[in-house]
Amino acid sequence: MNTENQERRKYKHDDESFKRNAVELWRQGGKSVEQIARDLGISTPSLKQWKKQLAALPATGPGPRSPQQHEEENRRLKRELQQVSRQRDILSADGSVSSL
């Protein structure tokens, strides 16, 4: 076995954190999925499958969240807050809601 294969085998490919880190490398851009898979010693289909699996997890699921996921959640929460504030304002203008 050559040195390159030995380096590749030092990672446990079924480890959840390894999968998350591999997918995060892909999401960050800069390299193709093929290059990232080759660098990590995994197959391109495996990396694509991991991305699908991680995308299917709920946003509040286990593991660290990317800055993009935090930003997306912040945008969603701001929209929801605006909607609830408008509803509150409409109700309070009608006199249907007493002072909060």
C-alpha cells in the first residue's frame, strides 16, 4: 500500500463529523466535487449522497450549522416577526386586543 492510500485510510469515512466536514468543504466552493472526493479518498457518489442525507435533516438537527443556515433561519424569523407584528397591529387597531 502506498503512502497516499495510507493517508486516505486514516479517516473513518462513516464518521458523522467526517461526512459533515466533507459536505461543508463542497458547499464552501473553490473545488469541484470530484476534486474534494479525490482529496478525501472517497467516491464522488458517496459525497453527493452525504449531501442529500444532510440536507434532509431538520435545520435544528444534530451537529454544527453553517453560517448560511444561521442566516437563512434569521431571515425566516424576521419575516415571521414582521407578519406577527402586522397581525398584532391590525388586531389592536380594531380594538380586539387589549394592551400587551
